[in-house]
Amino acid sequence: MKKNTTSSTPVPESQRLMSLDALRGFDMFWILGADSLAYALNAMSPNVVTKFFAAQLDHAEWAGFHFYDLIFPMFVFMMGVSTVFSLTKIIATEGRAAAVKRVLRRGILLFIIGLIYSGGFTNPWPDMRLMGVLNRIALAYTFGGLLFIFFRPKALAGIAVALLLGYWALLAWVPFPDVRPGSLAGTDAVITKEAGFTDVAQLNMASTNIIHGSYIQGVNLTDYVDQKYLPARKYDGTYDPEGILSTIPAIVTALLGIFAGLLLRDKSVTDHKKVLFLIGAGAASATLGWLWNIEFPVIKKIWTSSYVLVAGGYSAMFLGAFYWIVDIKKWRTWCQPFVWIGMNPITLYLTSNFLGGLGFEKLAVRLGGGPVKSFLDTHIAKGFGQLVISAIAVLLFVAFANFLYRKKIFLRF
């Protein structure tokens, strides 16, 4: 085969994309506790800048989009990118049956780990959570991976469009009972733990007031399906942000990552064009999502179709930027800590949970809390002690990631 001389040296098929590891590590960096740095800075010296970053590192309450609302879908997106590289090799060397077996095995294992992460059998039934972040990742990976194995890119694009439009049609047109108590039915009152609705028994599940096209928190088809059909404990009391119906569009988030992976793997496209395609397509997707927001609001907690396009668009643009900086320009020194994290994301996520409470920050309190924190608050600045604790937590999980990397300990689920 004639070598393409118009491109930067393409990444060999067998070579791991450092940009993908770096971006995955950058994504996990905020989940593992780096966000607490922004909160501590804002608490110590609140100003326009610190308030902005503190707000961006917290989820939008319902409709809208903050930077923190990108963390979860960007991880699912990158999982889709990785799926292309891992499954293509298996299909080529071992066949589709082996690829299917791998997808099902990993999906089931990750789902079980998700159950354990959410508490497992700590509490008696039904005080257990069946759906969660890792469970959604497992389902998105399983369905996205199976679709990739059996369908060509054009068919995958059609499936993605159908799922997004179908989910919107369900929420817009399918009628469901307004389960709010009689005094609240027909109002804009939301159903949340803060509003006092913590159990389905507190809702009017026998309501005959039928509505449709509602996107109010706790009063929409997605949340109704969880209220009626999702057993066990739900994260938001009467519904779950990783519930049943909202898993459908989450699969599309994985498919968007698969499209990006197919592009990066395509040796007929030059590296610089790949960057342009990722950033251009990402910008178009985000723009389309924000336009759709006018009719179908961007809401993370029910993973609306507009949210998929916005988050997927931003994820593609981030990937394009990282690919250009890390894999094309080879500017890599700055991102080494992110690479360490990105090589073991699930391991670090589980470790943080199993440490208990706030994970690495809880461990950091043992090193910088109590009299140390009081001394810093008194003699340096009020709130400085918490800032130091947050910084220690970040250093701890980065050091742990480096340890795993140096010892070549990479746990694959």
C-alpha cells in the first residue's frame, strides 16, 4: 500500500492514542476531587472569577448546562472511541462471535461492579440502587458495542438519529398521569427530595389527570416510568437520573464516540483533517443541540436528545483539541498526570468510593485536618485550611495514579 505523504505521521493501528488517555484523565481529574479546589477557593475568597468556576463545577439543577454536566457524557463518548479500536482488532483476528462475547462479558461485569459501588447488599431490599453511573456506562457500552459489531457506519448513523428522534417523540407526545398530589397537579411544582417527595407512595400514582409534553423536574414521561417501573431505591427519591428511558439516548452518546473513533482510525484521512472534522462536527452538533433546546430542553437528569448533541459536540471538540496537541504536535509533558489517570479511570473511581465518603479528600483530612486546618485558617486566611486539604487530596490521587502507571497495573473491566 502506498504511504500517504500528505499527512502527519499517522498513528499506527496498534499504537494507543495518548490524546484519548489524556482526555479521559482530564475528565476524571474533576470527578476525583479537583472540583473541590474551586469550591475551596470560592469559599476562601469569593469573587466573580471563583464564583464562575465554582458554579461550572457543579451540575445545573435541571435545565441548562454547566461544565460539570459534560464530565459523564464525555466519558461515555470516549468509551465509544475506544470501542472502535478494541473491537475492530478482535473482529479481524477472532471474529464477531468473540467480539460479542467480550462486549457481553465486560458489560455484565461492569454492571455488577456498579451495583457494588452503589452499596451492594449493605442495605436490605428495597433500599438498594439498581441504576447508577457505572450501570449506565455498562449499558451504553454493551448496546453501543453490539451495534458497532453488526452494523455499518451509515446504518449506525440512522439508528442514532432514530433513537434521538424517538426519545423526543416519546417525551413530547406519549400521555402519562400527572402523579403530583391533587393540590399540586397542573402546577409547575417539581417532585424532588427537597420538595418532600422521597417515596413513590407519597405520589398520586392513581391520578386520572393525563398530560404529555412536560419537561418539569419529576413530572415528565422519563421520571414517570422510573416512578412506576424502576424498583428499589432511586437517587432522587421518586426517580433516578440514570433511569430506564433515559438510557436510550445515552446509547447515542456512545455511538457519537464510535463515529469519532472510526474517523481517527481512518488512514485515508490526514491527521489535520481529522482535527478539523472533529471540531467542525462538534461545533455543528452543539449548535443543533442548542437550537433543539428551544423545544426540547437541554437536561442532563433525563439525558434529553438536545443534551446528547450538546455534550457530544463539546466532547468531539475537546477530543480534536487534545488529538492536535498530544498526538500531532507531540506536546506531552504537561499532560502526563492526565495520562496516568486516564489509563486507570475505573480503578481510581472505585478506589475513591471504597475509601469512603469523599474518597481521597477524606484521606487528606487525616493529613491536613484538625489542628493543621485550624492553624492555617487562623494564621494564613480563613478557608485556607480547606484549600490545603483539597490540594492534598488531588496530590494523593495523582500520586496513586502514577504508582499504578509505573508498576504497569492496568485493571480492565
